[in-house]
Amino acid sequence: MIYFAALPIFFLYFILFFSIAKKINLIDKPNFRKKHFGDIPIIGGLIIFSSFYTLELFFKFIPNDLIYVFIGSIPVLIISFLDDIRHRHWSLRIIVQIASSIFIILFSGIQVNMLGSFLFLDSITINSSSSPFTIFCIVGLTNAINMFDGIDGLCSSYLILGLGALLLFAVSPGINTSMIIVMMLLIFFFCIPNLSSSKYKIFLGDAGSMPLGFIFGWLLVYFSQLPENGVKPELIVWIAAIPIIDSLRVMFVRSKENRSVFSADRTHLHHLLLDLNFSQKLTLVIIFSLNAILILIALLISIFDKLSLSYLFFMLWIVFYFYLIKRIKE
């Protein structure tokens, strides 16, 4: 029943927010970085979260041990929504993300305690510094996914693939199955108007990419740190790989040029592919395929029980990725 209710609720919120987007200045205008045509409503995140929390109100599908993750994501959603209306300094977003992460750790106890195995080390644990490490990872992934949201469907397709990977790797997700499928459905519904060229086209906005990235990061931690969930911590890096590595590369380039690491430019992977005269849709297909290949690699590592080699293989992939970027630039 819950899955059948998702579409009409999404549609009702779509009508509501689309009709008021211009009145509350939730509009994205084209500029040197954004090559779209016309003013596009940035309401995708508001529609997704309004639909999600409305469905939760009626069907109660969020498990108790994850409820604080979704409560803690609300301040991230609010500051991102305000940032969509009028741009605010990046430091304010970081402060809210850190504060929300501290709240989640204190009330839920979810945090990174183990990283899994690496070569001859059977179990790498970080109990003494787990809280700051967890906050660093969550804030890093949240902003990496936000920075990754550069063309139609890129962030949303990455999240659908990542959430699907959690279901794929989990041994017995139980009630979490409904929660994740609902999230995947709502993001998929957003993709339909987002990828269209009609007058009803919408963007995700910071109120979409920020809280979605924030929640996704916590789901990665939750699923990988509880053995009963069956997701091995060694596999998480493959799910989070593209936005993290690409954002670190871009931030390094900006720092090297004495610019703010949060400054806007056209140096992300999708920008480089677009500058090669690839269409947006082809660029989306290429990056989506690359993400899918990485998840397939993680699946093969799991199937053939080579978890102790996962981080080594990942380091080799990073070398390949930087080689690929170098060739693209040439």
C-alpha cells in the first residue's frame, strides 16, 4: 500500500511547490556554470522530503534505531532550503551539519567503529576517535554529493544506485527495506520532470542534495557498522567513491590556485566531459555506468571473499581515476 501511495502524494506536493516556487524565490537562473534554458524551480528536495515525511506519518516505516537520523536531518534541510532562497556562507551549512551529526551520535549511538580488514590486518577499529571520524566522513560526503549535483539526473541517479547497493549487499535489512524503497521511488519520481524538457522541469536544489546526501551518509554508517545488517565496511568506499574522489580532486585544484575550496567553477568530472562536447544525457550515462561498475567490483569482492584486498583495489582505482582525468584534460 505504501508504494502505491507514494506517487499521488508526490504529485500533490509537486503541484503545490511548483505553483509557489516563483513567489518564494525558489528559482534557478542560468549562468556561466549552469547552461539550462529559462528559470527552473528548485523544489525537488522539498517535494521528496515532504512526501517522505507524509508517508512516514501514515505508514510508520522508519525503524526506531534510525529515527534520530531523520530528526537530525531536518536542520540540514532547513538551512539548505534557506540557502536555495538566498545564498549563505558555506560555513553556516557546515556548522549545522556538524551539530546535527553530534545530535545523531549522542541520541542514536550510530558511528563508525570499525573499518574492516586490510591485507594482513583482520580488523581495523577506531573506537578512540570514532565520533570525530564519523562527523568528518558525514560532512565530507554530504558536501561532496552537493558539489556532485551538476547536471540533470546526476545526483539523483547516484543516490538511487547507492541505495540499491545497500539493499543488494544487506543480508537481512528487514523493515529498512520499505524505508529505502520509498526513498528510491521518490527520487525516481523526481527524475521524471528533472530529465524532461517540458515547462514542468524542476531541479533538486540544495534542499535536496544536502539532506539526501546527509541521510545517505548515515545509512552507509548504520548498515556497515551493525554485523546483522550484512553490509561489510570494506565495501562502503566503492558506493561513495565517485563524488568523494572527484570533490577531493576539485578542492585540491582550487586550493592549489589559492581559491576557496567551495568556490564555483567548471572542474568537476561532468564539466570536463561536457567540455568535450558530450551531451548532458551522454555525460549522465557515462558517470552512471562508472558508478555501476564500481558497485559491481564491490559485489565481486564480496562474492569471492576478497574483502582484505578491497582497500588495496580501491587505491589502484584512484590511481586509474586520476589517470583518466589527465587523459580527459588532454
